Amino acid sequence: MAQSADAEAEASDSYGDIVVTARRREESLQEVPLTITALSEEQLQRTGTSSLADLATQTPGLAFQDSNGAFQAPVIRGVAQVDQVGAQGNVGVFVDGVYLNNRSGLEFGLMDIARIEVVKGPQSALYGRNTFAGAINYVTRAPSTKEFGGTFIGEIGDYGRRKISASLNVPLVQDMLAVRLFGGYAKFDGTILNERDGENIGGYDHRYTFGGTVLFQPTPELSIKLFASHTDQENDQGPLVGMPSIANNCGSQVVRSGVTYNTLLCGELPKFTSVNMDTNIGYGLRGDSDLFYGTATYDFGGAALTALVSHTKAGFSSLIDTTADPTAINTPAGTRSRQQFTNSVGDASKETAVDIRLDSTGSGPLQWTIGAYFFDSNVSDILELSGQPVGQPNSTPVAFSQRGGILDTKGWAIYGSAAFKFSDAFNAQLELRYNDEKQDFSGRGTAAAARGSNDYKFLTPRLTLNYQLDGALVYASAARGYKTGGFNSNAFGLPQFIYEAETNWTYELGMKTNPVRGLQLNGAAFYIDWNDLQAQVQIPSSTLNVVQNNGGARSVGVELDATYNFTPDLFLRVSGTKLRPTYKDDVLDGEVAAPCGDITGSQIAVRGCSYAVGGNQLSRTTDFQFAINAGYTARDIVPGVNAYIRGDYSYQASKFSDSLNFQRQGDIELANARIGIEPAAGVDISLWVKNLFDYKYNARATVVGSVADGSPLSGITYTRVYPGERRTWGLTGSYRF
């Protein structure tokens, strides 16, 4: 989805109206019949939003989990990606409409961002692939051919925080040619103490980004833009605590060496402020990514032709201590020690895409788009589990399990939309996309012989009806989401080697209103019917779990976003989502089959659960979240000097770690504050605090089979708890000219 060359957000600290391009046209946010959260550049700066985790605190209906940059998983409206380490996500992430086909390295904190748009509900019709639940689009700031200008930002803070970034806009030929350059560097020690080496963990040794954009407008009708960026990062491991399996207190019971174990840990998880991890052998996420695109638009008068050609490339590796126990290296577990690591040894991707479309530009009752899209994608998705020999802490971990391979996907699509204005008040829009994709898979490591291919041909429509009342836009929509299937490298030769696509239909009724002067009140109700869920299943007569189409799920909810501007300088925003995402009755979750004794050869003595999880809340989803934001600007406290203060509070209800709903990760409450001064035109100096009250919380938790305790036959699991970031403060200075 290409952006026009001069598409920029209106700066509005009070969450006022913003120009967005979610439907491939520049439109006022309040006039688009879609549920969208859009943050301008100023809002991003004043809220301190520099990551997807930060973005989730500002966006009703958006949740997020990762492991310090790895396995990033945005979740919109409870449609959580069930396979946590799969290559394809449920929410597509884009830069200027260019799809990023790697789930690592999606950070934007150092990019030259004009705004971020979070579009909720399936967006396959116009955005394309992997927008099953929605899309997140980072819109970069375009060059200006009119004025020389730029931005310089510097930041220091506790825990070794350092950040510097800059951008420069240079008009080379007035009204014809301009270039915009940007770059930045950041480091951060992290806030969680690692007891093993006395250092903090969860930060990054470095992140840097640089790039530039060239804009050429030789005639009023023709516009050409070229963009390139490079990002490099070296992140710590995500801090985690491995809860010992002896702490399990529920589930089923099994006897091993005369000792009775429970298979699961139930109840609300404890909060931790320190961990004990191997940082000698283990490291976090390391790698880099490149993005290149060129777009050209020619306005014929009445219609405009746009061509977008893009190329992305990314490569990452990680080695993560998933045991987090200093005694593990000296404790035998079969032929290895209990010290285990998770290795991402093939997290690489590249993609080339071409998007050509023709848009109407007139002001008549019919507005239309027609386009064609071609892509060639390669994703290497190889994950290893490895262990060290007993008593050899400096040894290279030896792999004992490997999954994944290389997936080549080639495809094309034709798409279009037609919006007809039946009257001044009533409008209808139909979007439709036909996709043809072919996947070729080749396994690696222990599954090197695995080869397979599959074809997908599918339609993704969206129908929207909207009616303009006095001061209100009322809309209703129905949209189909589609996500292609894939391959289980460890099930080659079995019927379960291939899994097929999953789909959803999302129905939404919404309203955007300005009922009184200064008040913006938006709300929506939605129902999502999700079928052929891609989730773990237990292979009959086997201990093997693989991804298959496993029943369905549904999510129903309401969303509210209200902003009141008491004065041009004082605002209050309240937003939230209440939803219920549940499994349908036909789901038999293979992830919990072993601890519940639902596998062949199970050693379970007393069963305490079942892998039939229908009616339970989807794992790793929250059913309630809300946020409160407020700010005040004091003008001319002395002549020419402004000051401001703002506060941001967000709450996210506890998630369940798995489909049994036995284990709760705990609520997340975060309060941030910022006070700033603008002593001269373009100068901003602010002091800020994140997690003001130093609230302890768990950012993530996962339940995994304990191989060292005989899993899967024993059914014994252990829980990895990822502590959330502690209170941090910093000082930021910026100069815009």
C-alpha cells in the first residue's frame, strides 16, 4: 500500500483529527468508516512511544508480547497467533505500505516517523497478506521541496540509556527535487538485575538506523519517491525466570523415581525483579534489516497511476538461556545437563514486490481503485533446542531438536474497490482481492528430507456501509480475513505434514461523533468468527505435536475512544476495549495434551485436566484494557516560553498462559509522566518517567514441556516468566528547524 509523497500527520498533542491513508487515500481520521488508532509524530514523542509494546498502551484493542525483539506478536481484538514461533503473524506490519515479512526487528524508535496507523479488523482486501486481524503501518516523513529543515533529538536516562537521532530535509531544486536523510543510535542496559554476573539485562548493546528519501516532482502531474533504510540491533536476552517443575501445583499427577509431580503450575504467577541467566554463552537477538522501495505516481486528471517496487531483507540469530538456573549445568538430564538453550539459527527473510494501481481522483459520486500485486518471498524459519554437556559451562550447546526450514512463496493478486455516494449522507464501499499464491518448503537439520508445496487461491472481500448523521458517522462492515497454511517439518511423510489456511469473518458496527464542541467520541462493536484455527494437535498413536487446522474461535467485544478538549491547551482522553475471545467447542489443544494425559504412552497416574478446551479464553489474550491520557500546555509563562505536562495511564487485564486457563500472568498497570518546556521556537526539553510507581508485572509467560523431566510422556511442564521493565527516567531535548 503506497503512500502519497506529502502524506503527513497533523501535529496534535490532544488526539485531535489526523489525516490517514488507511484506504489508500488521504482522509480525515473522523471520516473513515474503519476503527483506526493513529498517533502523530508529536503524540509519539510526548507519550514516549518507541516500540510496539509502547504502542499497545496507547491503542485500545491492541496487545503485544515478545522476547526483547524476538518472536514479536501484536494481537488485535483477541485474535492471537496460536503458534507462538510461526513465521506468519496475524497482524501485518508495514513501512509506508511495504510489508515486513520477518517477525523480528520490527522496531521503529529510530526511524523518521510522521505517524503510525493501527487499522483493526481484516485488511486483506487492500493491504494484502497477513493482515488477518489488522494492520500496523509506520508512515515515514516525506521530503519537502519547499523548505530546508530538520530535527535533532538527544536523550539520556538511568540504566545507561543513551539515544541520539536526527533528520535533515534539503530542497535541491525548488518545487521539484528534495532529499531527506535520517539516522539514529541508541543503547540501554535494561532494568532487570541478572544475579549471575551482577549486570542488568533486557536492554540492548546498540540499535542504529540510517536512511534517506529522494523526492522528484518534475511536473505537477508526476511524482517519484525513492526510499532506503538500514537497521542494525544487538539486543540482550529477554530476562526470564524458569520456575522449577517441583513448584507445579495442579494439572495431572505423575510419579518419577518415587516422587509425585504435578504437571502444571496454576494460579497467578509471582513477579520478579531479578533473574539468573547465562550471558556467557547465551545472547539475545542480533541482526539487521534493509528496506528499499521506489514509487511513482502520475495524475492523468480524473485518475492517477501509482507503481510501487519494494525489496526487504532481514537476518537475525539468537541464543537464549531458557533454563535460567545456575545449578542446571551440573545436573544430569539423560545424556545432557539440564542447561538448555533456544536457538534461532535461521531467522532470515527477503522479499521483492511490485504493486501497480489506478485510482480515481475526481469528486464525483463514484470513487474507485483497481490494482495488481506481485511478490516473491523467502523466509528461513529454523528453531533449535540445544543443551550443554554436564559440568561444561563454556561448551557450545549441542542441538537435540530442530524444527522449521525455508519457505519460498510466490504469488500475485488483483484487487479493487468501488465507493458510491448514493446521497450526501449515504455511502457504500466494496473492496475485493483475488490472491494466487504458491508455497515451496524445504526442511533443514533433522528434517532435511522434508519437501513440499501447496497452492492457495482465495478471495478476501470487505463491504462497508456508512451514513452521515448530524455530527456523526455511523458505519457497518463485514470483512473476510485469510491466512495461508504451512508445513510441519517434523511430520514429513505423515498426513499432518501440511496444514491449510485459516479464515475469519469480522462484523463491525461503529460510530464516530463530535456531539459537542471539543468532544470526539468514537465507538465500535465487533464479532469475529474464526474458523480452521492453526493450532497444535496431538498426532494419534504418537507423542508428536504439530500445527493443524484445529476447530475455531470467536471474539466479541466493544471499543470506546473519547477525547475532550476543554481548551486548545487542555485535553483528556479515555479509551478501552472489553472483549471475550474464546475457543469453540471443537478445539482439542495439542499444547496441553501431554500434561493432561491425552497422548499415547502417557505416564500420567491421575488425570486432572483435558485437552478439550472449548469455551475457554484464548491463551495469551486479554479481555479488558483501558487507558487515560491527559495533558496541559501553559502558554507564555514568560514571553515566548511555553511549558507542558502530561500523564498516561494504561491497564491490561491478566492473560492466561495456555488454553486451560489455569495460569494467570497478572494485570499490567503502567503510569507514565512527562513535564517539558519550550524555551524558544523549535526547542523542546522534557523530563519523563516511565512506570512511575515502579509497578512489578510480568510482560510474558510461556508453559513448555520439561524435556529434562521426561516430557512429553511424563507430561511435566515448567513455566518461563518474563519480568516487565522497572521504572526508568530520562531527559530528552529536541530542536526542530
